[in-house]
Amino acid sequence: FRRAHTLTVLFILTCALGYVTLLEETPQDTAYNTKRGIVASILVFLCFGVTQAKDGPFSRPHPAYWRFWLCVSVVYELFLIFILFQTVQDGRQFMKYIDPHLGVPLPERDYGGNCLIYDPGNETDPFHNIWDKLDGFVPAHFFGWYLKTLMIRDWWMCMIISVMFEFLEYSLEHQLPNFSECWWDHWIMDVILCNGLGIYCGMKTLSWLSLKTYKWQGLWNIPTYKGKMKRIVFQFTPYSWVKFEWKPASSLRRWLAVCGIIFVFLLAELNTFYLKFVLWMPPEHYLVLLRLVFFVNVGGVAMREIYDFMDDPKFHKKLGQQAWLVAAITATEFLIVVKYDPYTLTLSLPFYITQCWILGIILVLTWTAWRFFIRDITLRYKEIRRQKQEHKHEKDKCLSNGDGHSSVLEEQNGNKLRERRP
């Protein structure tokens, strides 16, 4: 639909909301009226944003779809700012207005404990430890990493983020019991099976999308019903394909940018667990799922805007609006965690964990200095030395060859005579 038509829809929606409000008798429930007014305000803002917001890099299934998620990003950021400025008790109790079952402290589930794959002490079911770990989060891990691969479009970055998050779980299990898992749960079920299989399927989908021929035809110009149905399904695939080539080692700027992307990605992953911990939301609550659906939609646009800005800074002179909003949302979520439970967040790391992280940071900084500073200086020095050796070799060859020596002398004498002539 065109924006002029959607402006008409916005006007009609506003009038309809006002008409309904005038016709019905306003209840004397302040909380109910407040919630209804906030929801109506959000709906009007979303309608305005869908019609008037700036288009992003994606056009399928429709630009209005991505404008809608951009406006949802603004609403979510405003909600986070509101929660940030409340007291801890008021912020947790405010969640009751969204769901009356919230606002109650919940115990964290510990996935560690007995880590025997085969438990001979349990004669009825010796593999009970494995079945206990196979809950609804196993398919969620798979589909999550499948969608993340479609966003990042790089095997190397996906595997780095997957492995790094498992190291973060190891490091922070003294803060959140939810991070305490068995070794085979970390590396076999998560990294290899769930995450690895999701990344593999995502890369296969990316390979198919990159090889697909993008020749779009109008729906009513297709003669067969099968062709029309196929065209409707393909409406949800990209209009054209852009292959992401991050090339992190090509320059210091790209290396720092890729490190920043990985850092924000990991921080957003950690926020998922810490937010539900400080706001007392159970892991299976629909708000946790809605947040993940939200990040899947806005994260894809943000990654494309970041890549365009890095790959062609002359055409894309500034970072996209969705990328800035995702960064602001991630930072605000982290600030809420810091304010609502600073004690848990500041629990000191075990000494051996601290040593491992210090060693890792030193290795990354050493490699960065070698790759972008020491290596370049060494290569330039070797190139200058090679050129000098080649020049010296050619000079010695000319001196050792009589014909070459005489020809060189004749050429030098000729040059001197030409200089003396007026």
C-alpha cells in the first residue's frame, strides 16, 4: 500500500479510537484506563511510523514491515528507559501490569549437578541425565542459531560467538545458577549439536539464496496457479542478494568493528539471562520469547546497515538508524541489570577464571599489535631490503660483464654530451 493510503488509515484509526472512547462509559479503574491509554498511544505511533519512517535496506516482504519493527524498537527503548528510572521494587511490581503472574521471585534452575552420561546407579533409566537436559530450549538453541547465521552470514563469526558464549557461561556460573551446566551440555549439546547444526543449516540456506536467480515478475502476469503460489512464497525471500565478506584482518578499522560486533552480540545474549533474573521473569514466559523475536527482526537490519557502512563508507556516510537503536537498547538493558542487582553483577570472578581472561585479552592485543603494526613495519623493511639487494645485484652484473660495462659507460657519456649542448 502507498503511504498516502496509510495516512488515511491512520486518520480513520485515530477517529475510531476517539469515537469508541466517547461512546462507552469510562470505567472508574485508574490502572485499566492507564493501560488502555498507553496501548492506544502506541498503536497510533506505530501507524504513524509505518507510514512516515525512513525505509531501511530491506524491501521484502514489504518496506512497511521493516518500518514497523523500527518503530517497535523506539517503543521498546522508551519502555526500558522508563523501567531504568524506577526503583527496583517498583520496576519489578510494574511488570504485574503486563502480566499479573509476574513480580514474584523465582528460583533459578541449575543444569549442573550429576553430569554422568550413563548413570549405572539408576537401573530404570541410566540415561536420565540426558533426558533431563532435553527441554524446550534445545530446539530454541537450534532455531536461534539458524536465524543468527542468516543475520551474520559468516561461519567464522558465528562459531566465535557460539564458543565465546560457552566460555562466558563457565565464567559467570557463580553469578547465575542457570549458567551451571555439565561439560557435555556445554560442548556436545550446545556447541556441536544445537548451535553447530543451526549454523550449518543457516550456511546452506545462505548458499541457496546466493545461487538463486532473482527475476521478479508481477503476480497477475504469472499464468498458472502454481506459479502464483510460488511467487507469493518467494515474496518472503530477499529482493536481491548481498554476500557478507567481513574480512576482519584486512585493516585495523574492520578488525575493531568486527570485535565490537561480537562484543555487542555477546552482551545482548547475556542480557537475556540477566534481565529475566533481575525482573523475575520465568525462562518460558512469553515476554522472553517476544524479546528474542524482536531481536531477530531488528538484528538482521542492523547487521546489514553495519556491513554497508563498513564496506562502502563513501556511499553510506553514517551508520543506519536501526543499528544505532539496537546498540542503545543493548546498553539500556545492561544499565537496568546493573541498577537492579549490582551485588550479583559485581561478584568477583574466581582467580583461575580471571587468569584465563587476562591471558586471552593479552593474546588478542598481542596479535592485533603484530598484525596491524609490527607485521606492516617488518614487511616494509623486507621490501626495501629486497629492492636494495636487487639493485646491487644488477649493478654487480653490469660491472662483471664487459659489454654491459662498456654500454653503460657509453650511455653515461652520451647523457653528459646532451647536457652540455645548448
